[in-house]
Amino acid sequence: MTTAQHKIGSGFGATSTADDVLQGIDLSGKLALVTGGYSGLGLETTRALTRAGAHVVVPARRRATAEEALAGVAGAEVDEMDLGDLGSVRSFAERFLASGRALDIVIDSAGIMACPETRVGPGWEAQFATNHLGHFALVNRLWPVIAPGARVVSVSSRAHHFSGMRWDDVQWTSGYDKWQAYGQAKTANVLFAVHLDALARDRGVRAFALHPGGILTPLQRHIPKEEMIERGWIDEDGNVLNPQGFKTPQQGAATQVWAATSPQLAGLGGVYLEDCEVAEIAAPDDTGTTGVKEWAVDPGQASRLWDVSAELTGVNAFSA
């Protein structure tokens, strides 16, 4: 497969922070939207972007919690939105469109991970619906105000190695496995960026997907303590164990901020990033240590997922 998935020599790495990659970048006058921008990596992303001069809109399912978390962050505003409820996504988008503002950066950072089998909307599997379909609908509804030259960043995970798309049962109507369902949702995040970039690049809008790194944040809320101990993430007292190479939240936010702002990525798009660098294609037998699986950057699968998502959500800004 011919691909742009090759390192570019960014000079940054796994220990770089969001502030590191923003050195010398002035975002004054730029408007960004960050889903999940009030918790974990999203919060660090919001803080870093505002420090660089951007104004950041944070749509939040838990509005009061978001307002409390962002109370001291100048340049951040909160609105209400639940990615698992397409009516809520539509309402937020309509309010934003009515504001008459244009977006320079969209970072789809919110998500849920490894939750017990949960159904939302018309019975959709919650991880696929929240992590992918909600963001798909949001970006398509906001497309009229995504400015030429903007970047759309889809926060995926190395967990996309766990599963490609289950085309015969994307909603996991049988045989639910919380980690494979998470993996499919993260594959969908990458495929979304691949096809959005193909559709939007003529307007100068580029899309990227990424793995932020391993970071312990509220994203792990659904994982029992016993399982985290078994996986070697924490000890019996809840202390973080770092043989896994966990990043700090500031380091974890770096790749999505780099994707959204770096001039080093000019002319690129539709690629998967990790550690503030373009990732290489993972070997077929790679068990999730590095790189991107070919199934996640395959243009044919990306186009197929776009069509499925448009049919499910009833939204497609690029339909004829």
C-alpha cells in the first residue's frame, strides 16, 4: 500500500509536552473546539491552546463539572452536548452555527473506554456510538463553519490494534467484548480522519488521527481496580506503576496539540500520529506496541465506514 505513513523527523518525542510543541506558535484570534476538553487529556489540551492565545469552545455532557474544571482557564467557554445523543449533538451544532463563528481547529478528544455492554440511542453499542458516530455527526453538522485551512483531529488509540471493523456486526449485537469493541471504535476514529481528509483537502482542511500514549486519566473509570492491578498499571495501593511507560497528562496532550497546530504537518493529512511524529505502518504480527495497522488507514474501508456512518446518523455534509 502506497502511504504517507513515514516519520518526518519532527524533533519531538514521547516526553514532549503540549507546551513544548506550541513553542513559538501564536494562536491569537484562532477558535478551537475540543470535545472532552474539561477532563484528562482534553483539559490539558484546552489549557495549552488557551495559553498559546486560542479561544476554546468545550461542549460537555456534564456542563457543571466542565464549568468548574475550566473556571480558571481564560479563553475557554462551555456549552452542553452529549455525544451519545444525536439530538444533543444537533442542538449544540445549531447553537454554534447561529453564533456566526468559524472554527480553525476541531479536536475530537472525548471518549469512553472498555465499558460494560451499554446501548445508546436506537440500541447502538456505546463505544462505537460515542467515540465515533457522535463525532462523525458533530463534524458533519459543523462543516459549514470549519474554515479553509482548518485542522480536524481525531483522537484514536493504539488500541485500534485490538480490532478492525466488524462489518458483519458493528453494533456488537452478539459476543460483546469490551476491549475489542473499544478497538473497533478506535479503528473507526482513524478511518474517519482518513476519509474526511480525502473529502476536505481541496478546501484546505486537513484531518489527522493519533495515539496520545498510555496515560492514566478518568478515561479508565469503567475498569475495575483489580483489572488495572492485573495489567500492571497500578499496585494494590493504587500507585501508578511505570514499566508501561505511562505519560503525564501534559505529555499525553502533546500529540493532539501538535496535530492541530504544527507547521511541520503542512501538506500532510489523513495520517496517524504517535509521540508527536507520523507513525509507521505496523507489522502484521505486531501486538499493539507501535505504529498503525493497515486496516485503520485503508482508503476503501474508510470510504465504507463513512457511508455506513452517514446512513446511521442521517448526516453527510459531502453528499451530492
